[in-house]
Amino acid sequence: MKIGIDAGALCGINSGNNTFTLNLIKAIGEKDKKNNYILYSFCKIKKCLKLNKNFIYKNLQPKYFWNDGALKFEQINNQTDIFLGLNQAFPKSSSKKIIFSHGLSFIYFKDLYAVNYKRLNKQLNKMLKDAKLIVVSSTKVKNEFGKLFSKSKNIKVLNYGIPYDFLTTKKVKKNKYFLNVGNNHPIKNIRLLIKCFNSFVKQVDDTYRLYIVTDKKYTFIKDRNIIQLTKVSRKTLKRLYLYAKGYLTTSSYESFNLPILEALSQNTPVVALKDSYIPEMRKYINTAQTTNEFIKQMDLINTSKNKINIYQLKKDFSWDKYVEELIKMY
């Protein structure tokens, strides 16, 4: 079969979508030698992306109106049997479409998506109408689809795997800092995170620091013990996870929360507020229903030795398993 893939996320910064796309393409390349793949993007191929003989990379231009312009015409002129919309980009064509949804936060928190709500909602309606299958990253999102769209029975759950560059780790002495990673967006609820951290510093240990890795700095953060980092390489990011005493997340909504998985892979315990994690991760993390519980969990990982079952984590969150299930869908 000939399979087209939306690889537009490869042109972006080191975001969750970028990491997901890069790792899935690598995993497909390792597991599937029979089918032929065409990767559609609007930038030059990344040096870190080594393609097999059954892969073709197409840099389609112009990048403006890419989905409804260059990609649409390419699909018409060079039809594929299946189209994988990794980041919800899918042109109008006769290809059977497997579309990957990254969650429904914009529906539950419409006020936080004032600029993009109409576009995202239009995209969702198109997906529900045209997709042969919709792939989601957790049972949480599948259940949400079931509640909101009773007729949507073509939902499949595939949990992401641990990123390939995070599959190795080592034993180190943890440093006295907490870590948070994510794009600068109100859904991440950073103000609450800072409130919890400042309470911990005041009540427990004022020598701790909080590192926030983001694409754009939060202008309201003035605290000296909170350090914001942007344009961080994957190598540096892995080191930040490795030496952190704990990873903290207070997001109002997450459809997967890849940084949790990255932190766990580096033997770093996680404290997560109730809406910040998915059910599949529950057994690996320290959860909290309230801010007071959250602060108590921070204190617990500060004083105790946390052991994470890395072996089981790799079995539960595997790109090999992901691709095996994806190929069955073809």
C-alpha cells in the first residue's frame, strides 16, 4: 500500500507534536518494511531523520494554506491508499483517512482558546465526518468523544511510547529543584503551579528552585527562585529531567502529557494534579485532588526515595507496540 503522512510538525520547534511526529516516523521505519510511505511537509528534511528506502520525503510549497493548497493538490495528483493525519491536517481526497486527535481541551475550556476555537471546532467537525478512524492518545479522550459525540464509534486508543532519545538513563544524585515543561498556554495553569511551589518553599525548604521550560517566557513570573528556559535542546532537556528532584504539572487539561513520560523515563518522580494526567499513567505518579495534597506530595518526594519501574514503563509505553497496532488498522 501507499500511505501518505502529514509531517508538517517536523517544521516546528521542539513541541509535543514535533516529538510525537518524529518518533512515530522513526518507529514506522523500523517496524514496517512492506508498505510505501510519502511524508508531506513544508521544510527541508531534518538531519536527525534517517529514512528507509520505502520512504519518500516531499517538501511542498508554499507553506501558506498548506493543507488546503499544496497538500490537497499533491494528494489529487498522487493519490495514496491511506492518509495519516498525525496532527489533524488532512486534505480533501479519496484516501482512507486515519486522523490523530490530540484532545478536546478547546471544547472544555473554550475561553482559553478564544483565538483558535473556531478553527479547531471546524477541524474537529471535518474529522468526525471524513475520518475512517480517529486515533486518540488515551482512554480519557476516547471516553470524552463518546460522551460528546454519541455516534462516533470509530475511536481507537494508542498510547505514545517513550521518546527514543529518552530510552536510556543512569543513576545520579538528584538536585534540589523541580521541573515543568510545556508551551506557554493558559491551559497549563502555571499560576497555580507557582502558587504551590511558593507554598512548598515557604513551608518546607526555601533552597529549592523551579525550572520552567517553555517556548515563550511568562511575563508575570518575577520570583528569583523560578528560572524560565527557552530554546532548550533535547540533550539539555534530558539532563534537566535526570537531575530534577521531581516533575510538577498542574494543567487544567491534558490528553496525554508527554513530559510526564519523559520525566518517569529518567527516574524522576511526578506530582500531578487531577486533570493533568491520563488513567494509563496513574500507577506511576503521585496524584493530588487539591492544592494542599499537591504540596504534601511535593514534600513526600523531597524526603523519600522514589522507585520507578522503568522496565514496566517501557513495556506499557512502547513505540513498537504503537506501530504494531497502527499497522493492524490499515
